[in-house]
Amino acid sequence: MQSVFILGCGYTGRRVARRLIGRGVAVTATTRDPSRLADLAALGAKVLRLDLSEDPSAASVAEEGRGAAVLLSIPTLRLDGKLAEPTPRIVATLGDRPSRLVYLSTSGVYGSAKQVDETTTPAPTTERQRLRWAAEEAVQAAACPSLILRPAAIYGPGRGVHWRLALREFRLLGDGSNYVSRIHVDDLTAIAEAALLSQGTGAYPVADDGACTSREIVEYCCALLGIPVPPSASAAELSESRRSDRRVDGGAIRRLLGVELRYPSYREGVAACLEAESRDKLPLP
């Protein structure tokens, strides 16, 4: 692989960039504020400013995509008070220049489906989900090979149930019996890296093997943190993602790419998060 162009180098994207730089791959990464990626620049990455409140059809975007494997990692945004999905415009700008596209979508496109695997047909029900599905359709229609990854809830150091519990910002949905699947950011990073290096195509859900009820993981995290289980909230009081009730089987994409999970469930993953937060001086509040 000659180069990788990462559009949206945030929580997951910057980890993918680090892994690729370690392989000796030339990486270009976009961000609204280049100072946020100073660490990647110091490692040799080219950092490109991209503000999606402006026109993303800049010549620099098209040129950086030429011959590159492109990771699209830009979520649905809120611009001028409205939800906006920039991915289709970016795909159009890139045209046939990339060697391949890998898009980080979301398992939210499955809508109200309670059991999901690689054979499940997306059925978005909300505006945000429909926008992500439209972005997927744009990627699938692109003039180069594409692979779409649909991650379940992403967690890792400084992000996830354990972190929000420590901030006293997490509440259970009702009795907490809704199922949630998740993926540790390091495992998602490994899958995204392998996807960029592969020739695989299609669309796949991404999750670990530890789907569980919200109450189960909350009780586990609270025991580790030494704090009480938080009060419940109604569906109307919680965000769209927090209202989900979905078990995701992410085995197919791992088999396709030959990736093994480092953190098969939240039990291994949350413990690793706490260790990393302590090591990196990112203490729980």
C-alpha cells in the first residue's frame, strides 16, 4: 500500500493512523484543528485542515485521495442546527481517485432489529440512521472497491459506560434489561487497519463477543469503581443510541480479515481501560 488518507481523524481514526505509521505507511489525516493532531505530525503524518461547515470539495481532498486507500470516519454532524451527513459529498469529490474506500458507519442502521449479523438487512427508522444509510449507499456506489464497517458502541480509555458512570452522567434505560453490544477501540482499530490493507468488499457489523444487558455492565463497572448503581431514566430522557436494544454478532468480518479480538468482552476491555487511564494519567474524575 502506498498511502492512506483518513478523513475524520478522531477517537478511532488517530489510532488507525498510529498503527499504519508504525508499518511505514504514508498517512494523511484531516481535522478541523491541525493542532489536535500534532502528535501524528511528529510521527510523520501529513495533517490537512478540513472544516465540514465549509465546502468539502476542496482540490486538496481530491488530490490526497489519488491512489490512496481512504478511511472515511466522519459521523453525522449537526450544522446550523440541523443534522447533516457530509460523506456522500466527500465520496463524490474523491471520485475514482482512491484505490479503495473503508467507511466507518454504525450498527444503528439496523434500526429496531434485536438480533444482527452479516445477513441482517439495514432498516433505519430515525433521521440519523437514515442519513448514515444514505452515506453507505454513496460509498457502495463509488467508482472504487469499498468495505463498510458498522461498529456497535465504541468504548476505550476516556470513553464508554465506565467513564460516564464515573462522571455521574450515565443512567439506565428503565430496568436496564435492554441488550447492548460494543467494541473496544483497539479492536475496532485493528479491524479498520486490516480492512484498508485487504481487498474485501461488502458491509459488515462489528462487535465483540460480549453482548449483555445494560444492567450487567453497569453493575460490573460500579463494583470496580466503588460507586452505586445509577438511577433509571425513561426512553424519552435518553439519547437515540442509549435507547437501543440490540445484540450484534461481529464474527463474520473478523473471519474475513483474519483479526482476533484482544478484548472479547467488556470484562477484559473495561479493566484494560482503567489500566490505560492510570498509565496515561487520564484519571477517572
